[in-house]
Amino acid sequence: MDLVLVLVLTLFCLLLFSLWIQSSGRWKLPPGPTPLPIIGNFLQIDVKNIYQSLTNFSKTYGPVFTLYFSSQPTVVLHGYKAVKEALIDHGEEFSGRGRFPIFDKLSKGQGIGFSHGNVWKATRHFTISTLRTMGMGKRTIEVKVQEEAQWLVKELKKNNGSPCDPQFIMGYAPCNVICSIVFQKRFGYEDKNFINLVEKVKECIKILSSPWLQVCNVFPLLLDYCPGSHNLFFKNYECIKSYVLEKIKEHEESLDVTNPQDFIDYFLIQRSQKNGNQQLNYTHGHLAALLVDLIFGGTDSLRSTMLFALLLLMKHPHITAKVQEEIDHVIGRHRSPCMQDRNHMPYTNAMVHEFQRFIDIAPNSVVHEVTCDTKFRNYFIPKGTMVMISLTSVLHDSKEFPNPEMFDPGHFLDGNGNFKKSDYFMPFSAGKRMCVGESLARMELFLFLTTILQNFKLKSLVDPADIDITPVYSGFSSGPPTYQMCFIPV
């Protein structure tokens, strides 16, 4: 009886505490639906279609509103004006990274994706400056991407036009590009260690995007005490990290400080210099976490985008025909596409942009956090408050992109057929936390897709009208459905 009484009193106290926490700060924050004790607004959100839930809330409470996940408030930004005002006009205040328990548990604030404060700033500065030194956005990296595109074509030709599942091979090419940057090594597509790396990355992203992980993010205690797919994520992540640590050790043994070959070398050299950035964490653990972040970011988002792109090209053969006509006219059949070609291929450029807009690979970006007490649109947002960015609400804005639910390269073309830029194009987010590999990703998408369309006719196994382009899962990122197709050499 005493134990039951203690449990009842404990539960009652938790309820009171949860109500007090929520009510004490709610009047300062943007409006939002009334949260329940302990679970907040969790039951009012469809974890399988978060975007639609956020859109419904925005219609009632406006473009800036507050949701409670457990007892913690999260400010949601919905629509271009609110997102631009926060991430660009108030970039410093909104540059924090929200807490993501599964990564907090693994990376412990290391790396670039989920680090904070001065460690994050120093790591981001080092990463961007090093990638630029190595040629990101320049001819040096372009050559690596062009070479990998040819390896991809060679591998696809092995199918001799027979049906195949492209989901794995489309991950090999972007993973090899990032590996050539961080390890100075590309892998053969038959290499078992390489295949294992790509598969583990793919599996991790799928788990991150599952409804179960959305629940664990709200109730992190589940990560410690419940069985579930998060345990497989932990296992895969540690396996990838161990592989990376082996590479770091190999680099230490062969390092030539006068002749850096890759990203790891640059890190190790700066670590050895007395004038290195004092804010940068030079431990093996930090470097390993940084490399895992780069591999994750540089592999699966590109893989998913290309898989979606191939699906959309088969579903819209008239668009594919126009792109291939432009390829024939500008590039021809006997040389590799290059980035200079993009300036003379407005339709193809528009198509690549429309892929990213329509696919919307990261619907809600990764949660931000305000770095200080912030006044925003006459609301007060306390330091440490999480901020969710609805990128879908920007990329699918009906005023900027008429009929946003339709795939149409015309969204990025003017009346004369010239390429038209849009401030609403934010697939890589915006501001200080936007993807560090944006220019590399854009280069890869253009070169990989034009090279494929230069060499193959794409054939679906079903009628184009019957091709299903509905994402299999949506949350942390959107994933393409599984399908088979034929790459017929031309």
C-alpha cells in the first residue's frame, strides 16, 4: 500500500510540475495548441505526416507558433518570410543546434552536425576552409565527380539493359566522392567494406526517419530502457565510427606535413601546429564524429535525391526527352558533361532544381536552438528553446511555385525559357547552419544525372502513369519507394 501511495504521489507531482513548466513560459512564447501534461502536443501531431500537421497549426496560430514535445517547448517557423527572418536576418540567434538525443548519446557534442557553441563554429570554419582549399566548387573536385560519374556509367552498363534495383548503386557514387575527399581513396563497387559502409549509412537514415525515432526524440529515456530499431542504429553508427578511426590511425602513420592529401591530413597537420584554432577539438573522437557527419551528409541525401529523380524522369518521359535533347545539343555523346555546360542548359538546370524542390528531402531540416534570449516578432524566446524549420512550407509555397504539388521544371524558368533563380529554393536550409556541402551536392546532382541521361534511355517496368512516387517514410528525411528499372545504353 505504501509503495502504491508513493507512486501515486510521484505521478501527481510530475503532473503538477509539467503543468507549471508549461504554463510559466507559455505567455511569453508564440501561441499554439494547449499541451497535455507530460506528453505535450505529441498526440496532436501525425508523425507520419508532420508537414500536414504543421500546416494545419499554422492556419490557426499563424506562421510562428509553439508546440510542446513532452514538457519542452519548440517554436515552429512556417513559410518563407518567417524562415528567412529567423535564419538570415537573425542568423546568429537561431544558429544553435537543437537537442537530438540519439546523436547526443553517440557523438557527445562532437563533429559538425550536432555540436554547439564555439566548438561548432571552429569546426564549421575548419571544414569549409579545408574543403575550399581542396577545391570544393572548383575544377579539382569537379574532376573527381566526373571520374566517378564514368565509373557509375560503367557499372550500370553491366546490367545490359536488364531490370535492376538502383537503390544501392546510386549510393555508391556520392559515397565514393566524399571518401575520395576525406580518405583520398575511391572504392571499387565490389569492395565488401565499401558496400557494407553504404548499406549501414542507408539503414541508419531509414531508422532516423521512422516514427519510432520521432517518439524516442520526445521521450529519450526510451533509448536506454526499451528494445527497438534505435539499438541497430547505435550498432551501425559505432561500426562506421570504428572504420573511420582505423583510417585516422593509418593517416597518422603515413602523414607528410608538407604534402597533405585529404581532409584527415589537413586536420592532423593543424592539430600539430601551435597556431591552430584553440576552439577546435583536436581529439580522435571529434575528428571521427566529424567524418561520420560528412559521410552521412554526403551519401544518403544524394542517393535518395537521385533515386527520386530517376523515378520522376520515368514518370514524365516528355521532360526526359527535352533534357536529353538539350544534352545532345550542348554536350553531345563523346565528352563528359562539365559544370560550364550548366550555363548553356537552362532546362536541365531547372530540372535539377525542381527535383530538389519537389522531393523535399529534409522536410523539417534539423532542429535549431536559439543561442540567447531572443525577441522575435514581439515574442520572447528564451535561450535554449528548440526551433523547428518547415522547409516544406517554403519549397511548396503556392505563390512562388504555382501548383507546387506538381513536378514542373517551369518553376525555375522565365517566360523566355531562361533559368530563373528563386530565394525560396532552400533544400539545404539557410543561414549559419545550412549544409556545408551545398556546392558539392549541386555539382554531383548535375554531373551524375546528365551523365546518366547522356548514356542511357530510362525504362520503367510499369506504365509511367502507374509509377508511385510516394515517399516510403518521412520525418528526419524523405526516402524513395523501392522500384526496379532498366538502363538501356544509347
